Amino acid sequence: MSDSTTFPAFRIHATEKPYRAGIEQMRVDELSPGEVVIKVAYSSVNYKDALAGTGKGKILREPVLNGGIDVAGYVVASTDAQFKEGDQVLCTGCGLSETRDGGYAAYARLESKWTIPLPTGLTLRESMVLGTAGFTAALSLYRMQQNGQSPELGPVVVTGASGGVGSLAIDILTRAGFEAHAISGKIEHFDDLIALGAKQCISRKDLYWGQRPLENAHWAGAIDNVGGDMLSGLTRVIKPYGNIASCGLAAAPELQTTVMPFIIRGVSLLGIASAGTARAIRDEIWAHLGSDWKPSHLQRIATREVGLDALAPVFDTMLAGDSFGRTLVKL
Ligand SMILES: NC(=O)c1ccc[n+]([C@@H]2O[C@H](COP(=O)([O-])OP(=O)(O)OC[C@H]3O[C@@H](n4cnc5c(N)ncnc54)[C@H](OP(=O)(O)O)[C@@H]3O)[C@@H](O)[C@H]2O)c1
């Protein structure tokens, strides 16, 4: 590999009209600056990638970037002595496909301060089945535990359960000794969710919790990927001193609630922002993901593996809310 090596990249032109994204050839010296050049082995598809790749959400803060908020591969050159050729590393979030070129390319250039040595216990492929989705699910549990969530308090419910964050959250909660319940719009996938560890599956379409500020409390905690009415409803049905980790907005960004769950039941609403997580916490979470929180069903959760040329239909399926589990991108 030299600076003039050319390679394929899924490049997004965010300011062009119409919005344009697709495979182009580029050179290593055209990549965003950084200390560590890697040959990409895998990336993955997250909801944010689908928004960025289609222009349905404003994700890029630069006019043109390679897509892909996750990346894992082999170091081919480094100006930081911490990394040497052949090292296996990963990076999730940290500006990828937002302020700098992401993982949908044969090469990526990373900032060493955000480059994570592949955790013991994971392969590069497994690290990308996890990717931002697994990291976010684990960060949710981490923050809930820091705020007193324990298995003894009772079951934790996961919304958007069949999605990437959701399916991994079910598996990780179960690994960590919690009883996980699933709320999903996909009745046809209830058996899969039970196979991942869910002890109860509830159809999203049949949910009705009442409209009082406090309703009968069902769960000790929640990991919410959906936002909107779902999150509003959750605030009314979480048990005293339970935590709700707010991860996503697959349905809506709005939240209508009252202070009653917070001041009468002591419920906590925890914000989960994976992209900007501090390095020390990142390291801790990746260590968990390779050991005591490593999902038992990564192979089952990795439902699809595609190349750069097949990203567009994956984005569409995801934005329609129709995907199950995780899609890997193999370079
Ligand atoms: N905070 C962070 O750092 C962070 C990190 C990663 C992701 N996220 C967010 O978390 C959410 C999930 O991400 P993901 O990558 O797991 O996406 P995903 O794989 O597409 O999963 C989203 C799931 O949400 C449910 N859903 C979709 N549309 C819905 C609707 N209109 N109403 C209710 N439920 C709906 C579906 O599950 P069911 O059919 O099973 O209900 C869908 O599979 C996204 O909003 C994403 O932006 C946030």
C-alpha cells in the first residue's frame, strides 16, 4: 500500500442535489487525516448509516465522505508507535461518516486516540456484528448498572427488539443475568427473540398502557430504541428507581411525559450517546463485549453479509423498520 494506492469506497455527496451516494475509486492520500491506516475487513449497517446513505437524515457534516460509522481491520501503516503493521483494530462512531471518512471502503485512516485494539475474545467479524449497535446496547446496560439497575429488581424490557441494538440488547442483558422482555412489531420473529434469550415477547401493535401519568408498573427498567409514544408509555410503567436508557428514535424524536415518574417513582431517564463516549469507558465496554457480556448468539444475529454494491436495498429495508438483527459489510 502506498499513498497513491487506489481502492473502492462508498462515497456520499451530501450537499449535491439530488443527494448522491455510490461506489467510487479514491486514493489513500485522499482519506481524512489520522495516524493509523487500516485495510478494512468488515463494517456494518446501522440505522444512522441508512439515514446517511440515503439522505433521509442529515448525518454528514462535510460535503463528501465515505459512509460507514463502524470499521474493523488490519493496520497497514501507523505514525503512532502504539500500533504496528498487522494489528487488528476497530473504531465505532468517533466522527466516522459524520466529520471524517468512514468504514465503507477498502482502506480507512483513523485517529489513534479512537482506535481500539481488537478486544480479547472477539474476531474482527464478531466485533462488527456488534459494531455501534452492540456498543450502544452495552453502554445502555453499563449506565443502568451505574445507576443501580440489578437483576434482582426485575425484568428489563427492550423496544425495537428485532433491530440491531434491540436484538443485541436482549442477548447482552441475558448474558449479564437479567430477565429480558422484548417489544417488537414483528410477531413472525418472536421465536428468534426467544432464542436470543427473551423471556416474554409483546407485540408493539397490541400495546396499551393507559394515559395516566403513572400506570401499573410492569418492568424494572427499559432499553428504548423507538422514542415517541413508546418512550412516553415506558415512563408510566417502570417500577420505582428503575432506569430507562433512551437510545433511539426509530418511531419519533418527541417525548411527552410528566415529571410524575421521576418525582414519585424515582425513575431515571438515561441518555445514551455512543458516538461521543469517552475513551476510558469505550475500553471498558469493549472489554465486557469480549468477555462477560459477549452475546451468545452473534452468529444468529448476523442475518446478512453484503458488499459495498448491495448497500442501497439494505438501507431501504432498515428505514422501513423491516430488518432483523445485523447486516455485516465485507470488504
Ligand atoms: N444513541 C446512540 O448512540 C445510538 C446508537 C445506535 C443506534 N441508535 C438509534 O437506535 C435506533 C435503533 O438502531 P438500529 O441500528 O438497531 O436500527 P434497526 O436495526 O433498524 O432497528 C430499529 C427497530 O425499531 C423498530 N421500529 C422501526 N420503526 C418503528 C416505528 N415506526 N415504530 C416503532 N418501532 C419501530 C423495529 O423493531 P421491531 O419491529 O422489533 O419493533 C426496528 O427493527 C435508531 O433510532 C438509531 O438511530 C442510537
